[in-house]
Amino acid sequence: MEIKILGTGCPNCIALEKSVRNTVAELDIDANIEKVEDIVQIMSYGIMRTPGIVIDGKVVLSGRVPSASELKELLEKNK
């Protein structure tokens, strides 16, 4: 699983990256996690607000930090 965290470094983007890393470890998911901070690259995904999560090339969330249960559901549904 390829996971990209889209965000320029704001507190929400940092919180999302930490949550994703913790949840991936908790669920024991084999994933490659990459933080994307380049605004041009972020815009190429078509999102207007950060932070965002891209799983295997598909935007699954943008503009907010999900709850822990929502994040678990997103990761399990897309693995």
C-alpha cells in the first residue's frame, strides 16, 4: 500500500501524518508512507484544502484530520 500525506507543514498536516503512521503500525499494515509538501505536487491531486490522504494514487480524504476510528476505517477499506 502506498500512502501519501499531502500537506505543506501546518499543524493539521503534521497531526495527520502522525495519526496515519500510528494507525498503520497499530493495524500492522504493510505500507509505504510519504509526506508530500510540494504545493505543485499537492495541487496535481486536485485537492483545494490540506491536509489530504492519497492511497494507491486515489485521494481518499482532504481538508481535515479524520477521527481515529474514521482513519482506521479508511485504511482497512483501502488496503
